[in-house]
Amino acid sequence: MSTYADISRNGLWKQNPAVAQILGMCPVLAISTSAVNGISLGLATALVMALSNMCSAMLRNFIPYEIRIPVFILIIAALVTAVDLAMNAYLHSLYLVLGIFIPLIVTNCIVLARIEAFAAKNETAPATFDGWMMGIGLTAVLGILGGIREFLGTGQLLSGIEMVIPGTHALQILPQDYPGFLVAILPPGAFITLGFLVAAKNWLDARAAKAAAASPLAVHA
Amino acid sequence: MSRATALSMSLRNALMMVLFTLAFTGLMASVYQATKVPIAASAREEKLKLIGEVLPKGDYDNDLLKDSVDIGLPPELDLREAGHAYRARKQGQPVAILLEALAHDGYAGDIGLILAIRQDGRVIAVRTTEQKETPGLGDYIDIHKDKKKDSPWITQFNELGFNQVAQAQWKVKKDGGRFAYHTGATISARAVTNATRRAVQFVEANKDKLFATPTGGKL
């Protein structure tokens, strides 16, 4: 039985969807051209993951094992459609930014993976929390990845923020005449930057493991 | 497993699948019904806001969205589906034609444009309605993404027609024309410039008919 602390640790770090499970690469690579895009889509994904985990956990005793995958897909597709329509109706300015990416959440296999791995076997409350924390872990990586690519590519940070919060504007970090670094913005930049992020996570984990092994006080981590 | 239990299990699963499908289709249908009115309202709102960017509200006094002509699929505008041109009038006098155009030759997908063009063929303003050009590089064609806030790139077409800039000159400087572009991101600027030229060409060729055709009529 996982505790809420374990669920958070798994979602944010140990089993982070983007840098540990390497799942759901389509949106991670396509949308992370700027921090605002990445975080916005990440939050929409987190919402869908929390809802779909909740629904699947609630219905888990009624779903026959043999047809669970099509039923899960049905649940995800219905919830994504509902979120898409609701955002179009009530959060229209944000929808204009994210509109084309919302339907893509259906294709993000991390959503299905968490239902299958967690929600199908757990109570509703921890399952909902798991979906949300996995989504937040994904959002954090999308935000960092987007921020790095945007900074290297254009010298700015948070461009597009005015579409989410009117009246604010992007931060110009490098001088205005920075020529830009095109590779960072194009798809190869996403692969390369993600590679560095995965490496950084593994390096930190390895260092922590080494420190734990060297310390006589730490019986086990 | 005997044949009878295999059959009953299949039947049970099929029945469950149908039940789940009905339940979740019902959920989608009810959300669709509940959001239909606000979505239509925001679409209309957005259209008017977009028109407001190329033509100030005070410049016309008719109900623009209702004063339209069916322009079909003119080759100059490269539309995906049959389009409409809207006529802006003030006290019955023609002010401008509003139309949409599409450029297929952007860097990443189609670039959608909305243009307000005077009856004499001069552009009042052009704006992008959709574009997926490279963020921070080619997306300066979108006035909201352009870093030069005092004289955005797309405003250089304002008040120009073929009398001011000859049709053959209506290109980016790299192609021997007279419109500026950003180094390293010519493709986006070229696509918008050429699409704008074609739209002006269309209005030049049809300017009398565009205003004279009765509302709702075909060009």
C-alpha cells in the first residue's frame, strides 16, 4: 500500500514520467518549445490524469479484465473531450494557446500507463492523487525543458505569458541582438535537451546512492 | 473452459463494453450540449475581436458579420473551404472589404491571414489568424509575438496598394521586392507577403462586384 508521500516522490522524481519512465514523448518533444507552452499543457495533462485515474479507480470493480484497455481508452477519450469543450467555453484565451494540443493528451501513453499500473489496483483517493502527482512531475520537466530550449533558442524566458496572464510580458534575458540558436527550438533540440535532463537525473541519483552507501548511519534509503 | 462459459463470458464482456460506451458517449454529449452556447458566443466574440484588429470599431456602423458575400474558392486566396467577404460600411458608404486568406508556403503548416482592404485596393491592415511558425524565429509575422512593439513587421503593409507599390515589387527584399524580413526567417515573411499581394490582386480584380453584390449573394 503506497502512502501519499511515496506517491508524490514517485511522480515528481523516482518514476517521473518524462525523465525516468520516458513515456509520453510525443507532447514532451513537440510542445516544449517554451516554458509557458510546456507548463500549460502539463497542467492540462495533470488534470486529465487525475480525472481519468479517479474514474478508472471508481469503476475498477465493474470493468472486466479482458476488455479493460478499450474501456480505459474510452474513459480517457471522453474526459479529454470534456476538458477540451469546457476550456473552449469557459477559459477561451487559454484555449486559443493550447487548443490544438489538448486532443493530443489522448495519445499520451503515460495517461493509460498510470491507469493500468496504479488506478486499476488502488482506492479512488490515492489513485486520483497519483494521477495528479505524475502530471505535476511531467509539468515540471516540460517547464524546465521548455525554459532551456526557449532561453537557448531566443534569449527570452516565459514568452507567451501574456496569453495566459494578460498584462505581463516575456523576460528578455540575453541582449536583444542575440542571434538565436535555431537547433534548440527545432525538434532535435528537444531530444538533445531531454537527454541532458535524463543524464542529470541519473547523475544525481547515482551520487545520492553513493553517499548513502558510504555513510555508516544510513541503514537503507 | 467449456464452450458455454466462454460464450457467456464473451456476451458479458460485449454487454459491458456497450454499457461503458453508452455511458461515456452520454457524458460527452451532455458536455457538448452544455458548452454549445458559450462556445458559439466565444467564436463570434473572437471573430469580432480579430476584425477589430484590422479595422477599428468606429470606422464602420453596419452589422459586419451579416453583410457578407459568398466568394467561393478564389485561387488568389487559397482557402480550404468556400469563404465569405464581409463589407464594412459607414452611413451606407463602402469603407472596406474584410476577407481571409491562406498561405500554404509557410515554414510549418498554413498561415491564416485576415485583411481589411479599401475599395481602392489599399490595405488597411493585415493580421495572422493562425500560424505555427518557429517560436522566436519566424513567428514575428504574428503581431503579438513580434519583439518590435513600436513598428511590428506586419504593419508595413498598412495603407499600401498597387498604386503605392507596384505589383511586381510586392515581395520581400530578398526576392527583389521592397518588403523587409528578418534574416534567417525569410520563409514566413515571404509567405505572408505573397499571400497579401494575392489578396490585394483579388480585391483589385473584383472591387466593384464585391460591394455591389447583394448581401448573402454569390460573387
